[in-house]
Amino acid sequence: MTEPRADGFPELDDLRRQHRQLDAKIDHIESGPGLASPQLKELKRRRLELRDRIVRLEALNGSA
């Protein structure tokens, strides 16, 4: 994963931070026992929503 960019858009930086945190949680769950499937599914859904929001904001701000 790439480092966050300090591009002057605090909302984008916050979304990127949240996305990285979800990545870490998902990696942790996937490396453990397979008992957290519903939790994992929800985390992946939230991560995808964040990614979509990041892409939209980057396109609007021209910082893709």
C-alpha cells in the first residue's frame, strides 16, 4: 500500500487512513482462524465503500 499523500484535502487523507486501518484489520482476521466470516464480509464491504469514495474525490479534485 502506498503512503498517504498530503495533497491539501483533509477528507481524502482521512479516508485513506480509514482504508489502511481496515486493510490491517482484514489482514489480521484473514491470518487467524476462519471464525469471523460475517465480520470479515462487513469489513470488506466498508473498505470497498471507502475506496469508491476516495476514487470519486480524487477525480473531483484532479489528484488521481
